[in-house]
Amino acid sequence: RSILGKEIGSAESMEFQKRGGPHFHRVMATDIPSIPEIIEGYIWAHIPPLPKNTDKSQRAVAMRRLRELVLKHQLHDCKPDLCGKQNASGQCSKYFPKEYSNRTILFDDKPAVYYRPSPKEGGETVELPKGGILTEYTNAHVIPYNPFILLKYETHHNIEFCYGEKTNMKYTMKYSFKGPSIQYIRMEGGKVDIDEPAHYSQMYYRSATEAYARIHSMPYARLSHTVYKLPLHLPGKQQIYFQAGQVRAAVSKILSDDSEINEDELPNTMLSEYWEMYFSGMSWQYVGKKWILADDSLIKTILYEHLPEHYWYDKSQKTWKKRINKRQNVIGRINPRPSPRNQELFALYVLLRHFPGDSESLKEVNGYNCETFVEAARLRGLLSDDSMWERTLEEASHSCSPRELQYLFVQILVFGNPSNARELWEKFIENMFSPVMGNDPSGNERMRRIDRALAHIEAQLADYAMTNEHFNLDSPSSVMRQNVDTALDSFFFGDNDEFASGKKSDTKLNADQEKVWQVVHDALQGASSNTIFVTGDGGTGKTYLFNTIISRLRDMRIRVIASAYTGCAATLLTGGATVHSVFRFGINVEEDYTPSVSLQSFHGRRIKDSQVIIIDEVSMLPKHMLEGIDRLCKQLVPANLRSSPFGGKIIILSGDFKQSLPVVAGGYMRDQVNSCIQSSSLWSLSGIIF
């Protein structure tokens, strides 16, 4: 177990590749010194030389056997169908043949270069039959291996010294959670069925070896350390769980006039119990073959994250108990990490990472009692500069994927107000994109990935009406920005939604429905009002009509947006989405509010380029949201169109006012009526069609 040194920590995972064979990944942290000469003893990347024929020693026998195994299992055979085309350096996609080296070299930002002597320096050269012809192999074709592992297991393996690599753990564990292989299965029956798509189903593909592993519950991922997931919440803000079937009674009790939840009645959590232990200076300890509550000076010195190393959490009694024997393979992690947009919770997170204490002592700074955790963190110097954001990104870079780190970076830019965003970007730029595997001598692939990361960041900033330039970051290239145009074309004219819904532009409409289509067609020609209201009882075919209109407009290359106030209605429309999603409304929309949508963003471009907008279920739409849509459309169109309602776009409203009306918190029926779009000045512009 210690052939690679004493293990300090490890992570391993098992995946099943396309042919179904198991593929094992393992990352280990050991006590081996990071010295090239020592690494050469553990990792070999050369063909062992043959001992003399007269040498019958045990070592000579082992070296002969090792040479046979290297030639059998550890030589890379470049094949165009598997390795792809060679690059300018003559290497395949796996970067073989490797460059020769007369010594091992370790790097802090890329894989190590191992001792691979060239034939001129005494390196071995062998000829082996491959495909009926003799092929020459040198040390440049050797896959790194450990001689003891190869001799013991006599199988192929690839071992690398991951010096300075931050992505190794993420790379190892991602295989276990990326999901199984998917295959389309065709089902054949004894009768003829013209519904051909119904014959196919998308199903998980399990090979025989994977099925065996799943049936016998073999672990597919393992960590050397048990990770305690520590919750985080503000004082008195614990999550409350109700038992099934008792929710109504519990809520009724809470809402009754003579009953309220006191802080003492809130459920205990790992964090609240830690605060209680710190405040009292006592903990549960095993003394005299029983658990007693006794004084404990240690609790005053332990950070929340380090608590599991000295205490274990009894879930049945919901309390921490001191460990009898301290375990070395337990660590704590505050999870999930709060977003910087929740400033008070994020400040508490930062304080807990640096100081032990309960909720009150964390707010005390040099004898002064702060009112908030944000104030306390600022007085302690934790929020005074960008060092906090550096620590946040540094910690996240060890576990987050590049996309997740990009999202966190955007949250910091928008809500954290860093003083030097460009310096933060340059410090963590290598973690913002997937690393380039192997050699990239020209650096073109690296620059392309950086450009893509900048494009992703700018796309997220667009949701807040910002661009990279607001933070002194480089703008993505025009090639990356063209992806927005491609996405817009796919949204407006893609056929996926139409295929899924089964609607076609030649669908027959009845006389009343044809009348609606004719009005829409006339509006496109400028012969009628641009605001149209369609009403009808439930089940009269409004959704059917709108899906047909959408198909006909797409055939005419007319860009149309389909939306509805409710999610259920939106899913019934081809390419439909909720009004909140399309026009970027928040949860609580106040009067005179206009959504903040940048013209450069995907959402802004989509609204600007649209010619027809359908809004269903408008009976529930508050009038101030319709007026906000009007203002938003005017902001996004050219100046000469801003005097027209909705920026000159054709607006098709639909709903049944005999059904639900807008929800007005604490209001009466008259307040609901006043909130309807019929009370808006825009209502007089619409032509009503029954």
C-alpha cells in the first residue's frame, strides 16, 4: 500500500468506457518529496535494458520480465482512427511520440517531463510486428509506468506525477458524475404503425461489466477522507422541515394569532449547536462510560470548519460530541458556498472561515458590537480589499468546474465591487477554462479557450446590462460574438420545437381562427392595428391557433416570440417561455419598473429583432408589467420607432377575463380589476377579436 509513499489523501473513481470495459482513475497525495531524482525511482518512461545473458540474479530476472511487460502493455501505437491526425510536430492527439529527455523535469503548470533517453544517448530501440510489418519503437513511445505495479499486476496503466496541478481532483471525480452512456433503442412489434418516432426510445446503455458492478453495488467513487457537509445560515434562519401529512396543521399553528415561533423552538443545526457550545464553553464528553456535559476549553479555539476533526455530530440528539479517539481522515466543508449577492450571509461565511465564535462574538470587534456581519467583516479587514475575493476564487478553483468558476466570478464582479477586476481575472485565468491537454506550442488553442471564457462571462454580465468593458476586461473576439447570431437564428427558425409539437404551417383553421390569422397578416402589411387581443372560452383552440400562426410566420421568415404569464401555458406554445423569462422581470415587479436588458445581450437582441410578440394568459398579467414591456421594447429599437406602441412590434394578447385575474397582495376585488391590463392606457390601442 505504500509503494508510492505514505498516502496523505486520495480520490478514486471508476468509469465504463464505450466498449464497456472498466477504467480506473486515482489521485493520491503522498509524502514523496518533489525532487526529480526521487521521482525517477517511482515513475519510469523508458524501455528497461536487457541484462547480460550470464546474469542470473533475481534483479536480472525481474528486469527481463519487466521489459517483456513494457513491450506488451506500455507502448503507444499511433492509429489515425483512434489518435487523429498528426500536428505540425508530428505528434498524434495523445502527443506521442514524446520528446526525449536525459532527465526528469517538474513543472508547476503542466505535466512533468520524464527521463526518456534517445537512441543516441543509449536509449533502447525495438522492432515489433504490427499489422504484419515490423514497427520501430523507442522511449518516445513509452507510456509512464511504475515498475512494481507493472510486475505485480501485469496490466496496462498510466501514472503521472501531478506536481502543482489544481485540476487533478476535479478531473478524476468528473467521470463518476458525468452520467451514463445513452443509446437509442428501436422497438419492433408485430403490427404496422406509421408513428415511426414512437418506435425509438432513449435509454441508458449498460455493458455487462458495468451492469455486474451496479447489481453488486460496487462503489464507483471513493474519497480517503470523510467530508462533513456543514450548513450555513443566519441566526434564527434555519430551514424547517415538516413531516408528510402534518404540513397543514403545523402551518396553521404557526399562523394562529396566539402562536409564534421563538428562536428556542427552532430546530438545532450543526451551526447552531456549535454556537451554543462556544457560548457555554461546554461540550458532551465520554467520561466514566457515559456522556456528560463538561467544560471544554478547546471549543473556544476551533474554527467551524475544523469542528468535525475533534467532534462528531449525533444526528439522533442533534448535538456535537467530543471524539474519544481523534480521526485523521475527517474534514469539514461549509457547503453550499453562499453567493456574494447575499452580502450578510457571505460576510458570516468569511468570518467563520477566519475566526471561532458564536453569532454575537463574531460581531464584536475590539469591544465594539456591530449590528451586522458585513460591518464586522469590514472592521476586521476582511472586506476592505480584493484579498477576500482572491481567497474565495482560490478556494473555489480547487473544486469548481470552469463554468462554475466563471459564474462565481461574475457574481463577484456584479455584487462584490472589486477594486481591480482585471487583476483578479489575470490571477485566475488558467482556472476559467478547461486546460489544454498535452503540448500547445503555438498557444492558439489556449487563446481560443480564453476567448470562449470571456464570451461566456460577457453573456452572463449581459443579464445585468453590463459588458466586459465595465470591468476593464478584454472583449471576446467577433467570432465568439457571432455565436449570439447563430443562437438567435436557432431560436427564431429552429425546427426542434415544431417537430416536438407536431404543428405545421399548412394546418387547417376554422373560419374564426382564419379571421385572426388574416388580421395578423394585415398587421404585417401595415393595414391594421399593431396590438391585437384574442379571447375565447377555455378549449376553443387559442393555443392551437397560436402554434399555427407561429409556424406560418416562421415559414415567412418572420421573427416571433411566444410567451405566457404562466409556465404551464408557456410550455404549450411552440418555443414558448414565461413573460418573466423573456422580458427579464424579477419576482416582485413594482410600478414604473422597466427590466434592465442590454441591447448587446442575447435577450436584448432577441426582443429587438422580433417582429411579432405573443403574450398568452394576459388576464393574469398586471397592467404595470405590460407597460414595462412597452417601455423595454421602445428602449431596444431604433429612435425613429420609439414613438410607436411597443416599438412598432405586432403584439398579440390573449386571455379570458372570466378566469383568473392578477394577484394583488392584501387587495380586494376592485384592486384586482384596477390591476388588469384593461385599466391600462395601452388597452385602447388593441383590436378585440372573439
